[in-house]
Amino acid sequence: MPKRNSSVVGREFGNGVRGAIEQSGMTQRRLAQLLDWQEAKVSDLVQGKGGVTEFDVVRLLSYCRAPHTDVEQMLTLYRESREKCWLLFPEDGVPDQLRSLIDQERLASKIYVWTMNLVPGLLQIAGYIREVAEKSTRKLTPADIDALVRAKLDRQAVLSYEREFVFYVHEQALRLPVGGPVVMRTQLEHILMMLLRRYITFRVVPTAIGAHAGLASNFTLLVYETFEPVVYVENLNTGLFLEDKATLDMYVATLKGLDRDALDPEQSRRLITSMLA
């Protein structure tokens, strides 16, 4: 099946269009009739494939009687869908980039993760998540932290046999005593339990090798069956989805370097076991 020409922000825009249509109580066919469009045009919008003008977007949302705030948000997404990347700034305690990342992980067939300083989010336990959030310089209230812990744990529902996961993790992330000895021991035990799942591969980049291929940054590579791959990079207060081919090629090359530098899965499992001993 050929991969569809749909960006991450385009798919986010499409989700908004779908929501507006559903809230209006109309079918896509009825809306297409009112707009004097082919039904396929509405279908392409819902799938995030674009093919419309800004005026078309306003017309569609007007027929759907979308609130003014929703119209402004949709127009912002529409304009950003023309860019090669999508930069997100969180507006509340549960970051927008986390919600968007969850949506993209659910669509992916294979997910590669590289982390240098922390256990990958998809493998973190509640106590570990809470400790990291409490030490953050972001102004999070206790309620914000509770919501963030719930959101990150709910995100882990994506860990299923329907997709494949490859984690590359630096040894220092496993030795950093986040939350103290008890939390860290429970965290490492949880990782070992997760490694019993055949669709999860976990490989450690050992401290002893020194410089390695992943020094630039942590990142996630999302591979889809029907869309082009996407790289996600998270910083203190932003999330960035990267989609242009030149950038993707650089991250793929980094993964090849990590594959060269990392211990194999069995060696990695033995290393974690030795830390527990």
C-alpha cells in the first residue's frame, strides 16, 4: 500500500475537522453536498491530506457551527500544516505534545526510542514519573503532577503486540537513582518484566565506550504502514515533530550508530540484572 501524503500536524488538523463534523450531527456526505464538494474532498481533510484553501476551512467550520475558538485553533493548524515540522508549546499541566505524541504512537507500526538520561517514558513506573515531575523547573501544581502521572501511565497502553518497540538507553539512565533506591529498584524490575514481551527490544549503550552516536539528543522515530516516518524530539517546554527527508536520514543514521554501539538484548538484560544484585 502506498504511503499517504499526510503530516503529523495535518493529521491533527484532520482530527479537528472530524470532531467538528461529528459535533454538528451531519455526515461527511451531507456536509459535502452543502459545500458543493466531492465527498472525497471532505474525506481527504479528515485524513489530514489537505487539498483545500483557508477560505474552504472557514466555510466548512461555519456549516458545522464550530465555536470561534475552535475556528482559530483549526486555522492555526491549517497554516502550520504547510511547514516541514510542527513545534508544540504546552498550555496546561498535561502537555499538548504528550497528547499529540500518544495519537501518533497509536498510528505507528514500529517505534524506536533513544534516551540518555532517563528511563524511556513508555517504561516508567508511577513513582519514577512523579519524582521527575516534582523535580522539574516547570510550575506544576500537585493536581498537574497527578494528571501528568495518569496521562503518562495511560500512554503505556500503546505497548501491545500490534506494534514493535526498540529502546536504546544509555547506562547512566539506568544508574541514576531517580526517587531513591526503592523506586529505582522497582523501576529496573519493571523493565525486566517488560522485556518478556517479544515485541519489545531493549539495548543499553554502555558508559565504558565513552562518546557514542546519540550524543546530540534524545528522540523517538515513529514508523507507519500508511504514512511517512516522523521523528519526535521533546525539550523542557516544547515538543517538535520533524518530517523532512534530510532530517529523517540523519536520525536513521544515528539509530544505525546506536545499533553499533549498544550491547545486544541479552547482554543488556544481564547488565540490569547485575544492577539489581
